[in-house]
Amino acid sequence: MQTEGDSDLFVQRVSWNPGVPACSGLTPSSGWHMHPGPSFINVTEGSVTVYRGDDPACTPHVFTAGTANNSFMEIAGVVHIVRNETDAPAKTIAVQLIPKGADRRQDAPDPGNCHFPSP
């Protein structure tokens, strides 16, 4: 991957607690956010579900450890949310490449296509 100018590289492990019944509205999530550079995520335990703010259908994209569908990329500047919608723990490892000195994560308002509670 080629970048313009200096970059910072972050590696982050995230543990996602099991969700709770959907009727409670308390499922653990990342909240709506974006990154100033690409993020490469590998699910190492359990499953997470990703929704994109630019998808009017609010399509769930499920990624599960130990399967062919265990990793995904978050595109720079695209608002998204990651949720654990299961009753089991989930873990991910994210590798993020961002412009030097930039904030790694930028919170974003609910884009209006999917309505989830704040984490």
C-alpha cells in the first residue's frame, strides 16, 4: 500500500461483550464512526456485524472467526458501525494506517439509515 506523506500505523485488539436481547436496545457496539485511513480487521473469536452509513438498506455484513468470511476492510472516510449481535464474546484485531498525527477515530452522527442505540 502506498501513502502520500508520513503515516501512523496502529494495531488494536477489541473485545466485544456478548449482546443482550434485541428488545433491550443495549447490544454492545462501536457507535457510528469513521477513520481517516483504511482499517483492516480480522475477527479472531466469535462474530461481529458491520453496517455502513452509505447503505440505505442497512444491510448487515457478518464476519465470523474461523470461516472464509473472517475479515473486512473499513474504507477511509466511510461512516460505519460494528456490533456484536450474538450471545457470545467476539474479538477483533484491527490494523489502521492513517495520516501522521491524525485522530485514529472520528465519531459520527447516526446517518439515518440504521437506528442503533449509542454504546
